[in-house]
Amino acid sequence: MTFPIIGIIADEIVRTSFTQNADQLGIGINFIPKETTTEKIIELGKNCDFLCVDPTCVPTSSLRSIEKSGTLIYPLISTIESLEKIEKHETSEQTLSILVTRSPHAQISTWPITLITDNLSITPAPAISEEQASEIQLAAIKLVSEIRLIGGVELIVDANDFRKLISINWTNPSSGYAFDLGSTTNYFEQYLRSVLDLPLGDTHNLNSFIVSGNLNTDPKSDDYRPYLHLMARNPKLKFNQSIKKVGIIGNNLDYLLTEIIHAQQYYSGEIEE
């Protein structure tokens, strides 16, 4: 049996994440820019086992044309339309990220729920009991089962009322970096396993907490100089310049928050030590 080839239509920012995880699995990836014409997508799709699309990058009318050409597309158009019908609410100051993947044979995986603020993300979300977390995850599992999701999705909901859907992310989840740092199986690998109908990976955290934050460049400096201080101060910090984030994992949430906030303030030039 030869390794399959997957066509992916998504934002350029996720190309590296999908490619690296596909390479580790030996899977072929044809990354198709979202600006590609429908006719060209149909042509490129002939060289792929199937296409995975970010529905925000391709109009539904184009997806229908691609599907009519005989190309298999994930997520299914019916899944996309079902999620579009759900009422969206205004952005809240604090939201919860619920990541879910599902395979054609209905294997389902979720990750610990993440709290997202303007500048920070904390996993698992503090102040949510195990019972509440279970209720939220079960509701998400029920939803993706009903709409026959194949692949992955991030549901962003109101932190005070998880029944209020704020937005949906398909291939570039807000909490993706956190699980790249601190989960046994990250979102991008699990997404690939899901669409390939492979057994899904473990999604437990590698440590008690994962904390990450956005980075803003110091106007008087650059993006490189802060490394000298921050990496020496705490070698456990991890940086990702492609998405301008810093993260850390550990057991003491207060300590982790202190380290991330210090890194953000120093990086932006707000503090100098």
C-alpha cells in the first residue's frame, strides 16, 4: 500500500504545520493556495486522494463544482452548511476554545478546554470544574456527530455560556499553538489522522497547564534581541515567530502566568529587565 496524497486548501500560515506533521507520517501534501481558481483546483485534485478545505477560503459554490467533478472533499458540504446555520453571538472578552476531530468511522477526539483572552490562553481553562468541562465536551461531540464532521474544527464559545457560539475555526485554531507545545498529539496531526481514518492519537496534556501569549514587537528594538534576556531567564519558554506567540508548560499556573506576562512585557519594551 502506498502512502496517500492529500490536497489542502487553507491559509498560508498553516502550511508548515500541516507539512511537518504529514512528513512525519509519510503522507504527501499538495498545499493549494486559497486564491487558486476552481478549474485549477479540480485539475490539482486529480492528483490527490481527496481534498481538505478551509471553508472560509473557498466559496460553497466552488466546492459544489469541485465535488461534481468527482473529487472527494472534507469537510462535507452538508457539514459546512449545518454549522453556518448556527446563530453566532458577539465577541466576548473571554472565550473558550473547544477542539474536536472526527473520522469517517466516527472516531472522535477532544482536547482540554482552553480559556482565551485578548493576550493569553490557558489550558485547561481555570475555574471550570471537571463536570462542567465534561458537559461542554459532550455537547461538542454531539454536535459534530450530528453534522457528520470529518476532519477537525474549533468552536469558540462564550466563557460564561458555552451555548453561545462566537466563531468557528477550521484549519487555524486559536488554541492550536498550545497543543503543539503541550499535548501528546497536536491538532494538525490529529486532523490528518481523522481525514485518513487512522486511529486517533492521545490528546492528554504533557503537563498540568499550558499557557501561551501573543507577542508585540518593541518599537525601539526588533524581534530577535529579546531572546538574549528571555531565554536566559527561563530556558523553558518556547517561541513561534510565524504566529508571534510565546508559550510554556508546567504544574504551577501562577508561575506560568508570571513568566508569560513578563516575556510579553519585556518583548514589547514595556519593561527592561
